Amino acid sequence: MTYAIEALPLAPFAPLLALSDDALIAVGARRMVADSPHSAPCRVSLVDADPGDRLILTHHIHLDAPASPYRAGGPVFVRETAVEATPVIGVVPDLLERRLLSARVYDADGMMTDADVVEGTALDARLRLWLANPVTAQVQLHTARRGCYLARAVRQD
């Protein structure tokens, strides 16, 4: 069983990139500058921002399942120079591999069926196991310490 790691699409965030700092604040977002390596993972490009890179920090609904009690959202970074990542098939991207992750497994109705804290280096095996279960629709991956959404994995047929 293989999988695809999916980044967020750029389109919903593109309008924010042109806003002034004051306009961003008015919509609940902020312009930030990465201050250290691996401190600001871009959810659109699935790469870490380099120190000095400018990003938008905004809220994003990452589990949009209105009938589910697990409907959820949170903060995400998008680099101002982000290029949308194509799905990564059967390989854990470096951005995920280097982190301690909180993995949340959901069925098609947005109900959580499993969850665990996983070292990024062990993620490949866990994704293959979870996605072998036909009930699993997706596995959402978050930073374990801050709980921020990073990406999702889906079955790749």
C-alpha cells in the first residue's frame, strides 16, 4: 500500500500575499520572517523557510467536515515565494522526516479512528499500515509539540 503526501494548495492563500501588514492583521493573519532554520515549515511548498524568508501566518481549516465533531483548523505558514508542491508519492518529505509528528487518522466522515505520536523517520511504515485499512480516508500530520497542521497523507492506488 503506497500513499501520497499532499501539501495545501496555493490558491486560497494567494490573495493574502499582496496585502499590507495592517490589512493582514485585519483578517487575522500576520507577516513573519523566519529567524532560524527549520522554524517555519511552509504548508504549500512542503519545505522549511530559510532564515530571512518572509511568510504569512494565517488560520486554515484543515479538517473541513461540518458534520464531524473533529472539524478543525489552526495556524499555518505560507512562504511569500511558495510554489505549490505536487503530491509526494511513497516518500516522506524532509520537512516531515525531521520532526516529531502527531498523526491523526480519519475515516470518510471525518471521524478519528486512530492517532499516535510518531518520529518522522518512522512515518513511512506507519502510513502504510494505517492506509492499508480500507476505513482510513486520510492521515493528517501535525507538529507534535505545537500541534500545527503540516500535511496529509492519502491512499495512492
